[in-house]
Amino acid sequence: MKNLSKNIFANLFYSIFLLLFTMVGSINLLNKTYRKINDKIEVNAQTTISSPIPDEMITPTVTTTPTPTPTNTPIPTVTLTPTPVPPTAFPTNSPTPSPSSASSLSSPTQSVQSTSSNKPFDLTNWKLTLPIGEAKKPKEILQPELANFVIDPWFVLEQGAVRFRAAVNGATTGGSDYPRSELREMSDNGKNQASWSSKSGIHTLFIDQAITAVPQHKQHVVAGQIHDGGDDVIVIRLEMPNLYVNVDGKNKHTLDSGYTLGKRFTVKFEVSDGQTKIFYNGGSDPAYTLDKKYSEAYFKAGAYTQSNCGKEEPSPCTESNFGEVIIYQLSVNHQ
């Protein structure tokens, strides 16, 4: 019994000894592991302290995004068609290229064709005399060319009307010292010159118009007349600011003593029984009556500038110095 107890005690003591030995070994192993881990932590800590900012932050990579070049997008142009309205005021002249002599007018700056349907009145029985061409032999436009003819700036369409312009340095006809952009009455669809008598029939010319420019020095323009075989019989003349009926170079009746450029007005010539009556602005009674018999007569309308380079000194002798008339309605009637 005693031997058995000694054996049990010996085994127990041996087991305890092994357990303790194993625990001590494990503790030593754990201690070594702990030291290794601790050493790594300290190393990492030192590294972190010595370089608190990452390399990529110290020297950052800058990526530049290119700014797109702006593209100029054209703004669309809106074309407005103006509603024809009568002008209320115009400057004396509008600037145009200035030649040094009348000969340069033989080559106008621009020539533009248009259709007759765009013209506000019938030009079948008219011809056009222009302030361009040779001295004493200006250019004339006859039918059928006149039906589709426009030449800038002497004879152009403008807001439902036709603009006539004659510069002071323009070419003149053989019987005049003054330039014109003017219509001359014709017959037989423009083939022959009109020729009638104040003693027979009834002959009427109606013009709805505005005088829009006068020469700078001698501010005179004729805007409508009757001519016979030898000379003018009666004319509508503006000597700024006096608009009047002129017969044989004399003022026979003032229509407007304070005319302003661009003021629209109407005038009607009515010829019968040896009398020529002038009606102004739709009046029922004639503003003036001329009692005179004449033959080989015809009507004229447009801008007949009553000045030239000799009359304009010291004003410029250029295309920028001109007389101008705009005609809105024009009609002729013979009975």
C-alpha cells in the first residue's frame, strides 16, 4: 500500500514538473515573439515619425487638364424686309465714292439688275437719261432694257419706290449744263418719242414724290416738268427751302415756302384747251394755271440737278455732292 502511494505521488510530481516545464517554455517563446513584434512596431514608429508625409504627397504629380479653345459660333444674320413708308427727313447728301472728274462717272461703282415687277409703276413708255457717259452725250436706257434696269446709285429701287440721283460732276445733255437722272416720256411701248399738243386732247402726269437731297452750294433741283420742241414749258423746282412752279425761269406760284428734304408731296399736271393746270397735294382746285399753247410736248420726271462743278465752288466736285428725288407713284394718261 505504501509502495502504491509513493508511485502515485511520484507520477503526480512528475506530471506537475512537466507541466511547469512546458509553461516556462511557452512563456519564453511568447516573450521572444513579443520582443520581435515590439521591435517591428518601434521600427515602424520611427519610420513614421521620420517621414510623416508620404513621398507622393511631398512630390505630387500634377495632372493638367487642357482648357478647350473656345469656338466662335457665328451669330445668324436675320434679314428684315422693311415695310415701305414715306421718308420724313433725309440728310442733304449721303457719302459715296468721290471721283476727281466727270469722266470717271462713265464707270459706275455698281450695276445691279432687277425685275420690272419690283418697280412700283409702269415704265413702258419712258426712257431714262443718266448722269454718266461722255460729255454732252450721257448714257440713255430705252425699252426693253429699262424694264429690268437698275444702276447704283443713279437709278435704284428703295422701299417700294425708285430713287433718282444726279451728281454735280455728272455728264450732261447737249442742250443743258446740268446733269440729270430723269425719265423722258415715250410712246408705242418706248419705241418713239412722245409728242402732243396743249391744244388738243387731255394730257395728265401724276407724281407722288419726295426731294431727298440738293447740292451743297447751289441747292436747286427740278422734280417734274413739261417740255416742248424747244425748251421747258413749266417745271416743279426746289430752291431750298422754296418749292414752287417755275415758268420761263420765274417763280409763278409757291407751293411750299418751308420745304424740308424728304417731305413727300404729290403734283399733277393737267393739260387741255391750251391751259396747263398744276394740282398740289390732291387739291381739287389748281394751285396754278398756265395759259399757253405749245406743241411737240412731253412729260419728264426724276432728278434734274440744277448745279455743276462750276456752280459748286468751293463745295466738292464729286459724286458725294448731288441732287436726289424718290418717286413712289408715277402715271401718265392721254385722252
